[in-house]
Amino acid sequence: MSEIKKIATRDSYGNALVELSKEIDDLVVLDADLAAATKTGIFKKQVPDRFFDCGIAEANMMGVAAGLAATGKTVFASSFAMFAAGRAFEIIRNSIGYPHLNVKIGATHAGISVGEDGATHQCNEDIALMRTIPGMTIINPADDVEAHAAVRAAALHDGPVYLRFGRLAVPVFNDEKSYRFELGKGITLRDGKDVTIIATGLMVNEARMAAEELSKEGIDARVINIHTIKPIDREIIVKAAKETGKILTVEEHNIIGGLGSAVAEVVCEECPCLVKRLGVEDRFGMSGPALDLLKLFGLGSENIVKRVKGML
């Protein structure tokens, strides 16, 4: 059996930017002295005249991005999620969100899987922060194929977009030839009648594996990939609530304000049913190997299986 290919979505981001540069003449990329880590360095090497390093000044970088977007450029501004969403929040809100400018924020190294960089760099609050900005689109791709499609969709979308990418290499499970990305539309990866597992980002593959294990015990779990957190696909969520009556959300993010909160809001308003949230339990991370941390925080298929059984 061949080994499953693993690629970090931050690598997908860098490669996708190079591809888009050949199609979009006014596309420019900014970084805050982290090009090697965010992988915008791939773009810098191939298209140096459209790359600008703004130094360790993330808030200023967002201001520069806003200015370039105001002149008609399609701008990608990149840094670690902690600095892009956290340090630069006020500039994003007032200079990008308020005027609804065409700035795409490529936020890498999100979540617990940053690993050894520790709690100060493990941003588990970024989705919550970006959700509060009116008109902000939020995308959290699950693998390399989806990340490529997400970057393209962001570039073509009119308005600000927050893209969340990871440091850890993750399995590529989508088929490049058949995959179709639609902004704001979830994807049913597996149908089921007993319970629905709604996941985002690197937790999507864990949800897929959990569903396979559950099926061995006669539990029929539906698996939904929500790659677009905002605007969220209300239709697919309501359908799952009506047909399965139980929903477990899974995310590499604080359970407050992220995917779980977004799904719960839809369910409460449209079709009340049991919703449980699996994610970071309102705590800071810690330094350690990424895979060990994910296991410690219960962000794996084994814990998804356990939680589903508890709901049943």
C-alpha cells in the first residue's frame, strides 16, 4: 500500500500564489519578515518585483496592504496567525474591513500544531476575532488540494478574506481532478444517519478516520467539511440537524467563537438539536511536538470516536 502524501497547507499557499501571479497581473504579496516560514518566499523567488517585505511590523503591513488595494491591486498580506489576526486586528478592522478592501490575509502557523513554538505563537483565537469583522470571509482549508483552490477563490473574491494555514504536513485526501471548491458551501464527505461530525482544517481528515472506525461498530456518521467559516453554509448544517439530530463540531481552535460557535448559532436559530463542540477547551497551548500536542488536547480521531459514542 502506497504511503499517503502529506503537505503543509502553508506550502500550498506559497505555490498557489506563484500560479496566480501568471494569471493576475496586479497581484502583489506582502510579508512581515517571515517569508521562509509562511512560504511566500516561493513567490519572492519567482516574482521578486511584486513581493514586498514590510519587516517585523504587522500592523504597518496591513496598512500598506490597504493602500495598495485602494489603488486597485489584489493584495496578499502574510504572517503567522497570531500576528496577522492578533497584533494587526485594529488595522484590519478599520483600514481593510471597514472600507471593504480587496486584501487577502494569508495567516500561517495557526492552532496547536505550531508545536514547539509554544503558547505565544499557537493562535487558537483567530477565527473568533475575524468572525466579528463585518464582511470578512474566512477560509480554513483541510489539505493541499483544497488550499490551492481556496487561494484562487480568495483572489477572485471581491473583498477581504482571511485564509488560515497550518505548519504541520497533513494528508492529501481530496482528488485534484474531481475536487470543486465553492465559497461558502460545505462538502458532505460521507453520508450518515446517526450523527453528524462537522470539521474544519486539519481536523477534517481526523473526522474522516473517526467515521471509518465508528462504522465498524455499526454507527453511521455523516462527515461534513466546512472550509468556509464565514459565510457559513447554513443549508448543509440545518439539513444535518434535521436528518441526524446530533452534531459534533471538531476544530483546532478555541471552542469559543470558532466553528463550534458558528454551527451552534445556526442550529439554535433554525433547527434546535444536540450540538457538542470538540476543540481547544478555552486554554492556552504549550510547547511540544505537534502530534503529541494534538493528542494531549484531544484533537484526534480516537477522541472524536469517544465523543460521538458519548452523544449516542
